[in-house]
Amino acid sequence: MMAPQNTATPAHKKGNEAGTPDTTLGTTTVGDGGRGPKEPAPDRGRTTIADVVVVKIAGMAAREIPGVWDMGGGFSRTLGAVRDRVPGGRPNVGRGVKVEVGERQTAIDLDLVLEYGVPIMDVARDVRENVISAVERITGLEVVEVNVAINDIHLPDEEDSGPDSRVE
């Protein structure tokens, strides 16, 4: 990398034979640091992607796959059911998703509940492929791994409701 050079020449500059930046009041020193109007727009700053962004994308992509009934462990699903019943409450698309996001890569862990009778390995493969595709397409990050844990199976005779399902 080249050292910054003084490329501006103010009217009051007294001369600098050594070629070093002038520190006289009013002098502008412009460096050759690769930023400025001559550089393409993508090179003029930094983009960061928060973990929650990847969590939401992965959660939505996993839920798109047929056979995925819910996501998260038992306790988080119970809290989610209560939250969904509160007026104005929104479903948590990030439930059951954990991520690690770096500057260029991400790793994702998913906790799934599948419907009874679906081929588990096929659904896990489809979820993995859909999550990788969505995260890489939307964020531009490389997905290095997607770990899928099947925590439960939803049986056809189980109630779809939450904590107050015992009360009629």
C-alpha cells in the first residue's frame, strides 16, 4: 500500500521540497487509500449482517418445506403458543434457529418438529437445501453448515393448541 500523499495544493503553500504532506493551516491531505469517487460503489464501505437477519431467513426457509410442523424445543414452543395468542403478538419465525455469523460465512443450527409419517432424512435434506439456498441468495454469505435436529414428531391425534388444550 502506498503512503498517503499530499495531492492538494493550497494557494498559501510555501513549498515542500521533501514531498511530505504540508501541515500548514488549510492544507488538505488526500490519501491513496482506495476510497473515493474513482472507486466502484461496492468498494466504498462495509456491509454487516446481523445474526437476527440470518435467523429469520433460515426460519422462514425451513418452514416452507412440507413435513415441518413446528420449530424449537418443547419449552420454546409452549412460550411461542402463548405469545401467538396475545393480541398484537406476532409469530417468532426465529424460534428453533441458532446461527453464528462471520464477515463472509455463517453456520446454522435448526431444531425441528416434523409431522408423523414423513421421511425424516428426506425432509432434513430438503430443509438443509432450502435454507442454504435462501441464506446465500439473500445475504451473499457462504453457508458452511446447516445442522438439523429433529426434536419431536407431531402425531395426528395431538391437539394443535397450546397450554390451555386441557380446558374445553
